[in-house]
Amino acid sequence: MTLVCQLPPPLKPGDCLRVIVPSGTLREPEALQKGIAIWQARGYEVQRSPGYDARWGYLAGRDCDRRQQLLEALKDPNCKGILCGRGGYGGARLLEHWTWPQELGSVPAKWLIGYSDITSLLWSLAQQGIAGVHGPVLTNLAAEPGWSLKRLWDCVEARPLAPLAGRGWGGGTASGVLLPANLTVATHLLATPVQPDLTGVILALEDVAEVPYRIDRMLTQWRMTGALQRLKAIALGRFSQCTPPPNIPSFTVEEVLRDRLGDLGVPIVSDLPFGHDGPNAALPVGLPALLDGDRGLLTFG
């Protein structure tokens, strides 16, 4: 069973945060600056890691250089948290033939904040027993509503998190360790060393720009591996830009989700406010949560 992770020390205004771009190359420098400015307005010192704006094909620099950004941020005694600039693709490449440095056990844990492709890093860090935040990357931060920004501060500054409300599918209630993820990224982590033990987990999923048959294909893989059958509950966020092409026979994405998940016999809540193309409520990774499939609520602590 997945163990509860350790919370990094609470952040406080005045702390130093490092910006890394561990996945796709930066294409939105203005949006990145707006995101940095929001953290600075909160009172944080924000430093860009050297090479954050590099480019190697569709990646933000070579794997060794992006990995070095992460390692330097982890080892910097002045850095209290790590802000991912954007997602895209490439985080899993950093984890191939690599382990987290042993000396991490002798320094305070640090917050890692991101979502989408950052799923791979968040899940791998959780396997080291350190909680992270599935939440907005810097290039998305300026689009977040005020309540979502407040929730992000609450999460990293050690205040209680408000429940999130969605649409309950029934199934009663279940408690477990919360593991948020992008469905596509998490699917490609199945049966790799990065996949955590999913026994007793509340899995929280979102995705973007995947047509219904691809969602079906991924969830069918989860079913065939037996991974879904080990879960305690499922929390579904936003599946945006997932409508089928016109004039092609298809299920809707909701029909696929109900078909592939509805027979598992666990509490499920959909339409929760996290994911791409809308409010992206911060979710702790590796901490206890309670999902109420009858009332449609996800609560924490």
C-alpha cells in the first residue's frame, strides 16, 4: 500500500524559490514572467535556474542539463521550493537510469509544484516519501482565479485545504492516499519503476486534447494491468479538448469514462475543478484524502 508522504516545511513569504523547465521547451516567456510576478507579489524571491530557456528540439535542453536544473534546485540550501515553468513532454526522460540523490534524506524536503507532464516527477518524488503539489505551472498561473491562487498558497503555507465539489457517481465514501496525475503521462508510467504502489490509492485524473477512443485505449490498458482494480476511489478533473472530430462515429469522453470506470465498484466523483483549460485547483500528492461518491466531495486531511 502506498505510504503517506512527508510534507516539506511550510513556505513563507521571503523564501527563495527556483524556476526549472524540466520538460518541453519554453514557448511562452511572457506568461512565464506573469507567473513569476504572482509569486513575487506574494513576497517570495524567485530565481530562474540557468538554462531554463534552453532548447533542444521540443525539449528544454538536453536531458543531462534539465536534470542538472532539478538537482541544483534540490541541493541549494537557500531554495525552499521548485516551480516548474511549463509541462509539455520530457519529464520521464530525466528519470531513465537515474535515482534521486541519497543526500536528499539529510536535507529538508522541498516543494515541487506542477502538473501535466510534471506527473512523472511528482510520482517519482512521492516514492521517495516526499509530498508535492499537483497545481498550476508558471505559464498558467496568471489565468487562475483568485480562489485557486489562495488554495495554492494554503497548500504550501500549511493552512487547511477546502473540500472540492464535483459530480458524484455514487459508491459511498473511501479514504486513501491521493495520487493526482495526467492520464496520458501516468499511463506511460505503468509497469515502470516510477509507478507507485496503487493499492488503496485515490487516483485523481485529468487530460487534454485526447479524443475519446484514446481515452478508452488508455483506460483499457489500466484495466488489463489490474491497476484500476487496486484503487480505493477515483477523482476525475477536467478532460478538455477531448471532443471527437465531427462526422466520425464516436462515444463522448463522458460515455467512455463511465464505461471504463463505472463498473469498478468504488466511489467516483467527476467534474472536479482541476486540469487544463480552466481553474486548476492545487492537489497534494501523497497525502490522505476522502472521496464521497454520493455527495460529490473530495476532502483532505
